Amino acid sequence: MSLDVQVHTDLPIIETHQHISERDKTDRTFGWGGNHIENVLSAMASNHVVTAILQPLGGASDPVAVHRYIAENAKRYPGHIFGIASLNIKEHGEERTVLELESCVRELGFVGIKLHGFSHGFSPNSPLGRVYFETANRLGVPLMGCVGAHGMPFTNPGLYADMALEYPNLKIIFAHLDYPIAETAVSLAMRAPNIYLSSSLSIPAYLRLALEKCGAEKIMLASEDSDSITAEIAKFAAIGATDAELEQMLYKTPIEVFNLHGRVAQNPPTAEMISMKRQAGFVVS
Ligand SMILES: [Zn+2]
């Protein structure tokens, strides 16, 4: 008896949401660990992913070092790896946070900024949250924000919608699409031209709802970890999307949202196939 699930496609796929781990450390908020660059490249190679956008996890011990590590890999694997900047303003202070976000975008070529409302513990429309919106808007990169029940009240999609109205030229990406906020997220993305959706934590039914109501131009692949990529792509294969819609969601929309025109690799990286030795969560035995 055997079970083998594989992605067979000639479609170049872009993964927009990968948390790269710190070596020999688990994340302070989530207890996740083990998602290293070799695992990401391996998963990209086996799932026909040409490009992955990496970011620190919300409880990274040293997000500034993680940013430098992402930049190193973006240089080593051009067109395959890009970066999103994320650090906690409560730990690093406003001035240092803004300087680091600016440095990531201007000097390291990062393509987005993450507001991790749940792990960092503030609302998007709070004075702390506004620093991220103002900085992303000024630097001309999209802002990805956590939405979902897991981080209420900081992950209320309605608060992001208020900010989307205040910053009409800023692209805002909802990081998750799970119960019970999925309908609200879809409704807001349908109405606000600058709100986008991504698949992390969704079920195929919500992804289908998003496709029907918002169109493929608003939806992207978001897997969190390299060992989730196959399963995440399978959701897209399960919602009855046309070939053109799949190409739009898995390739064209992220190019448009993250302004990657002419910058992504044509083929997946060549990489050794390795399985992920990962950690997840804090269960005390
Ligand atoms: Zn995430």
C-alpha cells in the first residue's frame, strides 16, 4: 500500500508567504522551527514553484538578522527568492523599526512589509499599526497583515478595511482566509480595490467563494511553511478554476501585487530533495 501526492503542472507558481526559521531556534511565539532555505528550495523544486517570498516569523529572536539572511539568499538565488520585512515595533522602537523597514526595501530590495498584529500585539489602526501603513505607503510596497480569529482583536479584517480607505494607493494583503472571518474578508476585498486575499488557513470552499466574488486578480498562494506547499496548491486544484484563473492566481496576481514584472525565474530552482525536520508548537510532556 502506498500514498503519493504530487503536483504535476507546467505552470510557474509563486509562493507569497514563507516563514524562514532561525537556525537551531524555535519561534518565540509559535514554537515553529526547521523551515530553512534548503527545505524551501527543495519544496519549490518538487512543486514547480519558481519564486518564493520569505519573511521572518512573528516571534523571531533576531528579525534583523533574518532579513539579512533572506537578502543573502535572494542574491544567491536570483528570481527565486524575495523578501518581506517584519519586526516588532514594541521590541525595537519606532525609530529603529522604520529605519529597518526602509533598509530592507531600499537597500535589500524587499518587496513588502508585514504587520504581524497577533504576535506583535497591536491593532492595524492603532498608532503603532499606523507606522507600518505609513512606511509601506511611502516606500511603495504592499503591506501584508494577519487577519483571523486566532489574533482577535488585532486581526479584525474590518480594521484593515478602514486603513485601506485611508491609504487608497497602498496594496493590503490579508494573510489568511479562515473561519469565521473568511466571508468578511471576501466581502471587503470585493469592495476595496486595494485589498487582496491569500490562501493560508483557508478551506477550498472559502477559496472558491473568494474566486467567485473577487476574481482571480485578487487571490494568491500562501503556504506559511515549505512542508505545506503541496497541500496548499492542492486547494487551488480543487475549486474548479479555469486554467487562465489558475495562472492568474498562482503566477500573475503576485507579479502584479509585489511588482515582480520581469524579475521572477522562469523555472523552479534545482535543489536536492530533502524532507523537513521541523518543530511546531509548545506541548509539554
Ligand atoms: Zn504567516
